[in-house]
Amino acid sequence: MMRVTRLLFILLAAISLSACGLFRGDNDETANLEARSAQEIFELAEDQLQRGQPRTAAATFSEIERLYPYSQWAKRALIMSSFSYYEATDFVEARSAAERYISFYPADPEAAYAQYLIAQSWYDQITDVGRDQSNTLEALQALRVLIERYPGTEYAREGELQFDLALDHLAGKEMEIGRYYLKRGHYIAALRRFQAVVDEYQTTSHTPEALHRMVESYLALGFDDEALKAASILGYNFPGSDWYEDSYALIQSNGLDNASPDGTTAGRLWRQIVLGEWL
């Protein structure tokens, strides 16, 4: 009877331990990684990644770095752990792994990809223009490093396109704030924002509107010559744009199309660029 009771107790204990292992997610796949070779662990992590388990794969790749720190497999696993964390949208860990890779292997061809992952981790977090743009600034900085440090690579080429898009996004933020001030009659504050777009983001799609809004602001302040200068620059650089047509209509409605004195810079610009009188 005692022997039967003991056997029953052992059986229940075994079932309990198995259940605990099941609920913890422990299984033969991840158990005893210390007993596996670096290649075996790497292949396991690759399989986890292919099965849509990027976070698990990232942790498995990291085990290679811990168990075989000076091997070529550790080098490969480090960049793969960065990618896996990126796929899992754990951007902080993705950047950390990528930064370690660049620190350890700065001359390696995959360093460009590591910098690309750093840039993407910021770029993917860019929010709409109505919110804080600190991620946009971080993305621009990381993309600039990518473009300047690894020119000619496929990652740098994609980075150039994303850099322009991020810059356009930042200019859009300035325009939103400028329009807010303009609508409420804070013309000087609005002009600062529009001027910043013209000076700092002149290659973006927001420049024509910024110049037009400057015309509006200057006219509202009574600075007719400054309004003519802004309209002239708009007409010279974007002659076929709707914003130029709107500015031209504003100038006409304010009776300024022939009002500038002949000797002023604004007058010369207006006659030469807008009216086409190249004297």
C-alpha cells in the first residue's frame, strides 16, 4: 500500500512539473542552449524568425553572443538580433544591438545595415505634424549619418529619400504653427515660422505656400515692399504654382502691382520677375 502511494505521488509530481514547464513556455526547442553549438542556436533563431516569433528569435540570437562571444556566429547573431527586435517593434533594443555592432565592427560591410536599422527605428516612429517632432529630428540625424558614412550603398540611397520626406515633415510642422499664428493675427510670430521654412527647408514642398503666407503677413502688417519681395521670389521660383497666382491676386487687390517706386529693390524685382520688364 505504501509503495502504491509513493508511486502515485511521484506520478502526480511529474505531471505537475510537466504542466509548469508547459505554462512557462519551456520546451525542447529552447532548453539547454548551452549544450548546442553556435550554428545550431543560430539556425533555431532563424526558424523562430520565419515562424513569426521575432522577439523570441531576438532572445535566441542574443544567447549566441553570450555563449560564443568571440565567434563569427556571434557577429552574425548580433546584427540578426537587431533586425529581430526591429521586427518586434522593440526599437530601443534594436538600436542598442545595432549600435553595439557598429562599435565592435565599424569597418564591416554590415555596419551600413546596422546604421540603417538605427535610422529606421526612429523613422518608423515619426508622428503626424500635430504632435512632438523629436523622433523626426532623431531620424534626420541617423539618416544623415547613414548617407554620409556609407555613401553609394543601397541603404544610403533609400536613406536619401527618407531624409527628404522627414525634412518635408518637419517643414510641415513649421507651417502648421505659422498658419496658427497667422489665423489669430500674430503676424510677426507667423513670419518667423514661414521664414524658417524658406531658409531651412527650401527644398521641401512647403516653400511656395510659405512665401505666399509671407505675402499675406507682410500685407497685414502694412509692409508693402516686403510683400512685393516675397511675391517676386515666389513668382521667380514657382511661376506656375497656385500659390503664386494667389499672391499675385493679393498684390493686385491691394493696388500694389504698379505701386513700388522705380528705385527700390522691391520695385525692380516686381517689374523684372512678375511683370517681365527686364530693363
